[in-house]
Amino acid sequence: MRAETSVRRVLAADLEREGVSAPGFSALVVLTTAGGSLELRTLRRRLGWSKANATEVTATLESRGLVVRQRLERDRRAVALDLTPAGRSVVERLFPAHADRVTNAFSRLDDDEKRNLADICRKLAA
């Protein structure tokens, strides 16, 4: 647990210095890879978030002008998130260095250890 906390803390601190939380950045990256728009429930499912957490994170992103939330015409109960140009810019600006930091954080592990860690994480998450 200390290793996970240490890695998470380092990666989150770098993002927060840039003005975005780690969960917020994850949401922006998922939206980017999805083409810029997703239903909130789909984003929640992909990130394993509760309704309350998703609402809080996306409200913060919206207040910073990084996403726009809007009700769907076909189902007024559902909410879609659309990445704004500012949100896309944040991902384009921060993702390369963040990916390098993630790579560096796991660089002490050889390929077999990385595979084993991934297998263990999948089992724990199931």
C-alpha cells in the first residue's frame, strides 16, 4: 500500500501543480480518447467512480471551463460531457510529461514484474 500511495502522490502532485486533480485529468484523458464526448454514466463506468465522485469531479472541470455538461435530448435524465478546446489543450500539454512520469515510476520493475503486477491488480479489482 505504501508503494501505491507513494506513486499516486507523486503523480497527483505534478498534475495539481498544473491546476488539475488526478481524477480530473483521468476524466479529460478518457474524454479525449473517446473523441471528446461521453455520457456521464459511461465515464463513471470506465473510471470506476461513484455517482457522487463523478458529479464532484465533473462539476470542478466544468467550473474551470474544461468540459461542458448537458442533458441529452433523448433522455433528459442522462448527462453528456463534452470536452472544450481548453480541456483538450490541457491533455495535449500535460499528457506527454505525465506519461513519462508514469513510465519512470515503474522503471524499476522488469517486464515480468510489470506483468505480474498488472495480473495482481486485475485480480484485486475483479
